[in-house]
Amino acid sequence: MIGIVYGGVAGMRYAIVNGYFALETNVANSAKALLTLGWSLKVVFGVLNDCFPIFGYHRKPYMLLGWFLCGVVLLFIAIRDNGEQGSQTDGPVFILLATIACFCYVMADVAQDALMLAVAQREPKAVRGRLQSLSYATRQIFWGLIQFVSGICLNSERFAGDFDWDIGINGYFWILAIPSCLNVVVIWFFVKDEKHTRVDIGSYFGNFWELAQKRAVWQVILFNFLFGLFQAISSTASDYIGLYLAKVENLNQQIVSVVTQLLYAAVITATGTYGTHWNWRYVVVITIITTVAIDSIVQFLTIFAVVRNQWFYLGVPVMETIPSGINFIITTYVIVELAEVGNEGVMYGLLTTISNLPGPFGTIITNVIDSHLNYNKKLIKADAPETRTAVAYSYVIMYSCMVIGCLWVFLLPPQRAAVAELKKNGGSHPKVAAFILVSLFVILVTSITGSLMSMFESTSCFTLAGGKEPCPEGTPQTYLAIIFVPGAIVALFAVYKLFLAKK
């Protein structure tokens, strides 16, 4: 089910955000971040799972609650008037509603991941990771199927296609809402969960803090964030290059997406079968360099009008699926090795939160960088030589960051034996752990604030939101307080805890 809803929300972005509402480049880029923002809060839902059982059950009630709320929000979107085509005010409201739905299914997904992780840890060491691979492969298959539905049903002219009919935003969200509601019934009758006593919160966070201090944990946290951040810096022009320069139609984009997701599932499954003993460091570097080589050829040939064909633009990058699929599943294997019995939810949530956090923060950095380059959606459509150069610069920055990010690979243990060695002999470093966690909290708050600021006309002018025009004189700077006050409180709390630890 997560593949249907997650893939359905992602699959509608090109047709609705770029085609129907045609939001400005920084706003469309922030929309991409907001629709995945819930994944950056997985650790919060992990704590709820582990510490606050409902009627004695840690996982099943949160799965039920998450899917029920998700279904309600999707139904609301399906029955409301979502605004006129090209509306720059209705578009952000629609994005915010879809974001709420995403938060709800992430709540359910965290509980599902915790159940999966508990079972995965019982697998023999020789094949550990296979269950993860099969789970992600299943998700990708259904992701591909719902994207095919998006391509067929949202392919009229107003949705960046060429059909003379469509089912509209409302009809599409009915397709997402009905399975979400039915999934509540499926979970109620078929998911089995073991009853547990309530966890002592003080002991739980004490154990979590002890775990977070270990070098094995914070070193992997650092790798996941720093490596992910450099991969997340992109170009705000990407969607409109496809729409205006390559003339990509939504149906064709979704057809290629289906092929991509099926190939992705196959790659993940094959990696889980044959690649569990590969050297993780070598794999990460090779896959990133391969991805950059393939993607750069397509983008630069399209930008400078050497080859402008939607099938070239869509088809060649399908090959990127092989290295990116391998990269994704390899970097998740370390999570199973780090998790301990009893804290599966929060550990899986913490490490996957860190893996997802670079996405929204990378979007903020992308918006800030690209705000200094002279292009927007109208200039991209006009296709002047100076605009081509500006867009190309944004891609040079992106590819440079991806390659430089590979330098952080020394933080990633090369295999599960190295993880076990780090856990055994790496020691504990409370000050390092506190600094990392406080910094990541501030980054999370900054990501949320910057992404939301892009959605509102009154705040989209700020640099943090990727605004290209100066804000009116006297515009309040209250967003700084939203970032620094929570960050200062958490920092003071960390200092207090460290001071007590010395006593």
C-alpha cells in the first residue's frame, strides 16, 4: 500500500505541480521537498511506536491510525475544489494538504518498518538483508503501477499531455483514497502484533542516548547525512527542462517511470540475492560516478539543443536505475546491523530520518544557490542562449557536489563485520554525539521552515525560500526565531545533560 500512495503522490507532481499549476521553479522544488518531508520525521514516529503502545500494542495501532488519517486527508482532497489551472495561490494549498497525507502514511510506514526489522534480524547472517530487498522491491512494483495510472488519467493538455480527456485532480485522488481506506480493514484482520508492556520512557531514552554515543552509530549518522546532502543538491530547472525543452508528455514520463520502478525492484532483489557481501564503499563510489556520467550527457545535450527528444531525455536515464538501486539498498543494510532488540523502531527511524533529512535541506541549499542564477520558468521556456548557460551552471554545481560527496565514503563501514567491530571497540563519545544531534535538529527545523516559506507569497521572497527578488522594506524576519529558538533550547538541554554526565 505504501507503494501506491507514496508513488501516487510522487507520480502526480509533474502533471499537477508543473503542468497544471505551473509553479515557479523554487516553489516547485520546495513542493518536492515538502512531499517527502514526513520521511525526515521518522524518528519521532519511531519513539511513539516504541514508548507509547496503544492497548499494549506497539505497531498495529499506529499502522491503523496512520492509514485511517491518510485516507481521510486523501478523501478531503478528492472532494474539494483544488483551484484553477495556473493558480499560484491554490497550488501551494494543494501541496500542503498532500504533505499532511504524506505525514500520515509515514506514521504507518514506521510501524511497518519496525515489524519488518524485527523479522529481518532473525534471518541467517548469510542472507540477512533479503527480506528488506523483497519489501522494497514490492513497494517499487506498486509505485510503478500507480504511476502508469497517473500517466493515463492525467495526460490532457492542462496536465502536460496531449489527450483530450482526464479525470482531474479529484478523480485521481479518489483512486488513492479508496485503497488507503481499504488498507485499514486489511491491517485490522491480517496483521499480527505481539502485546508488550509499556516501556519506561526514562530508561528508553537513556538506552537510546547510550546507543547514540557509540562511534558505530554517530559515524554512520554522519555518513548518511553528509553523503546524502551532497547527492541532494540539484537544479531547480530540472522539471521545466523536461516540460519546455524536451517536450516531455506526462503519459510518456509515467510509462518510463513504470519501467524504471520495475527495473529498480529487480535491481534491489538481485542485490539482496547476490550483493550482500559486496564492499559497500566501492559500490557507493562506482554507482555515483556512473550515475553522473549518464545523467550529465542527457542534460547537457538537451540544454544546448544538441538533442531534444522526449524519448532520449526519458529513456537514457533509465540506465541510472541500476547504479541508484544498488546504492540505495546497500546503504540500508548497515541499519539492520546497528539496531538492537527493543529499539528497532527508533533506531530504524533515526537512521532513515538522517538518510531522508538531506533531501529537504538539499532543496533549501539548491534554492539558495540557484536564486543567484538568472533563470526562471518563463526564461527557460524562452530558451535564450544566456539562459541555457545559467541552467548549465546549475547542473555543473549539482554534478560537482555529487562527486565530492563520495569523499565521505570513508565514514561508511565496508561490510557488516566492520560494523560489528565498531560496535564492539568504537567506544562512546557523548560530546560528539550531542553536537551531531543538535546540529541535525537545527537543520531539520531550517528545512521545514524554508520549504514552508516558499509556499506563501509573503515569505517566498526570502533567500532561504529561494526568492530571486528582494523582499519589501520592513518585511518581518520572524522566521529566524522559528529556527534559532528551538535550536537554542535543544542545545542548552544537551549542554545540561553533558554537564550532569560529568557529575
